[in-house]
Amino acid sequence: MTDLSERTEWIGDAFTSDVGWDLLEDLVDVGNRMAGQPGERDGLELVRDALAEAGCRNARVDEFEIQGWERGDSGIADGRRREPCIALPRSPSGTVTADFVDLGYGVPSDFEEGDVEGNVVMVSSDTPDDFDRFVHRTEKYYSAVEHGARAFVFRNHVEGCLPPTGSVGTDDDPIGDIPAVGVSAEVGTRLARRAEGDSVTVDVDCETPAATSGNAMAELGPETDEEVLVSSHVDAHDIAEGAMDNGAGTATIVEVANALAGVADELDTRVRFVAYGAEEVGLVGSGVEAERADRDGVKAIVNVDSNVFGRTLSLSTHGFDDLTAAADRLAERFDHPVSTSEEQVPHSDHWPFVVHGVPGYMVSGETEGRGRGWGHTEADTLEKLEARNLREQAILLTALVADLADGDTEVARREPSEIAAALEDEDKATGMKVIGDWPYDDDGTVVR
């Protein structure tokens, strides 16, 4: 039985450990960790070595091939000046001259009612508070494609002259259909004021070579058929340090490994740590692992993505009652706030497993407002994070993983059809179908 509730020495060790924070500093100092580029490989090797030094066995990087994407110059010219912007990863190269249309938030009705066909369309990175779900960037992009737009402009809703990034493209067609760029809130406001209905030119220059990514992994505990999977992603967008997204999550799971290594002999179930590559370009690394792994042997997943910036942990349980119960036990045991939600979150590395009914958490930090905040901009930097939060969250997640690994803890799976029905009920299926990410047939069977 793996029970850390009666012991406290490991808590003191974890709260005074520098293992996670040191790794976080090393990751942000790599520089560009874009999927398939040399810095991503450097990051994967840092994680592999940190897991080995923590006491894990079989530390390695498993490679896989991906569609690469390398940034060139981009711009928007409105006849008066060339506005600064950045290409969205996996945008195709191209130059488009057409009339400019501001579609506001870019919810489905904006595309249905707006003048989209043949034009350059701009949408906000935000979703209105009165809309019943968050509309992801990729849904907005493919709604623009579906309605005949010739180019796509993604405007940040966070002020500060920060153009946002974020990939386009799908699993079947990794390079998108139309040129796509991100602009700051200020540039977007200026374009809406000066260029609405007038001709603008959007140009994107990029390279799309074949590339190699990988997943860094290692394990602790007994050689059981069943395992608890603890995951994060190493890659980050090339414009930023990727401190919160997701250096923080990766540093956290290594700190969890460091804490659990001290009680590895007491674990009832193998705990495997995986830091994925190529998450930011479509959950590629976790998709590879979900196909390779014995999904029936995965007892539960604890996937950590974009934590530490918010002090309170936010755990999305995807309607798995036993995961909600484990989160409640954690909050009660430590008399510590833990936020939970049963909604489906189809946008991080737990998802390629959860679609099959594998129990999985999406773990992040609770923040105010909607959207990513500093995430996916050049402002995602180390000084916005606190070592205190990383240590506190690592302690809580260590206890959670130990609970899930306990032989007496049962975690029931769900039928894929139940996950499909939940996505329909939450109106998330609509956007997934627009993007081409809907993985189910009419019976709720996974078909992709």
C-alpha cells in the first residue's frame, strides 16, 4: 500500500528541493524549443537526464518524425504602413491581397453572418463571457477556411503590444490552408479602425522541412502491467521562453519524480513519467505515445500543462468520478484549495488517451479571466513564476500520484461513447468537427 498521508519527511524535502526550479531555469535558457528544432531536442535531453538523476530507471528519448515548420518574415500592409505581426506556426507561405473584415470574437455566428468569402478576416483571441464555451483558435481558423477567407488574422485580447502565436493545421494536413498571422491588441485595433472594408496585403514566409521530435520518459516503482502516467510537454513556441507553457509543468513532474523516488519501494503500481515533444503543433508526441502504449494498462493520467503562474491547482477530471474523489481527498488531507471541473478539455496531452476512455486529469494553475494571459506570447517568461508555487504544487501532485498508484485505489474507466456524449452536451463537438479533430463515429467508437 502506497500511503504518504502518515509521513511528513518527504514534504520537507520537496519544499526545500531545487530540482524542479533548476530544470525550469535550464529549459527557459535553451531558447527556442519549437517542435522539431534543435532546442526542443536539448530540452528533451535535459528532462531525460533530470529524471535519471532523480532516481528513475530507463530514462530515454523516443524519437518520431514530424512535419517541421520554421519561421521567416511576415507582415500586414494596409496602404499606409506595414504592421508588425508574427506567422502562426504551420501557416503556409503566401501573399494575399484582399479586403479586410473584422469579425470581432469569431464565434460561429460571426462567420455565418459576416462578409468572409474572398477576404482577410480578423478575430479576437478571446470568447465573450455570455457564450457558453471557449472557442479555440483552431476552430476560428477553420471556420474562416470553411467560409472562404483568403487569410486569417488572430488578434490578442491582452494589451501590451504582444502578438499571439498558436499553430494551425490538422493531423491529416499539418500545414494550414490559408496564410495566418497573429497581431497585438493594439495593432488589431488600429487595423479595425483604419482598414475595415479596404484592401490589405498579408504575407507569410516560412519553411516546412521534415523534422524529428521525441518523448522523454522514465519510470519508478514495481514492474507492474498497470501504470500511472505522469506527463507534461517540453516544446514551446519559438517566440518565447515557454516558462509557464510548459517549462513549469515539466519542472513539476520532475520534482514529483524526485519526491517519489524516495518511496519507490513502497509503490504498488509503476509510475511512468513522459515529457512529450510537439504538443504545440497538434498533440503529436502524446498521439504517438497513445498509439504505442498499452492503453488498457494505464490506470490514470496526471497531465500537467501551464501551472505555477496560478497558485491554486486546477484539475479537470473529464467526468471520471474516481478522479474527482481523489482530488477531493487531496484537498481534505492537506486542507489546501484545489479547484476541480468535470468538463472535457481536448487541448493537451491527456486527450489522445481520454478519447479512448482512459481516466485522465488536465492539471493547470487557476487564473483569472478567460484565455491564456501571457501564454503563447513573448511575455511567457520566468520572472512571472514563483518557486514557492512550484514546490507546493509538486507536493500536492506527489500525494495525488501516490494515491492513484495505491493498490486499494480504484479508478473506473469510461466508455468512449460517454466521452463523445459529454463533448456533444458541452457543445465542444461542434468546434472539433469544424477543425477535423472529431475522433468518433455515430456510435461513439474511436475511428481516428
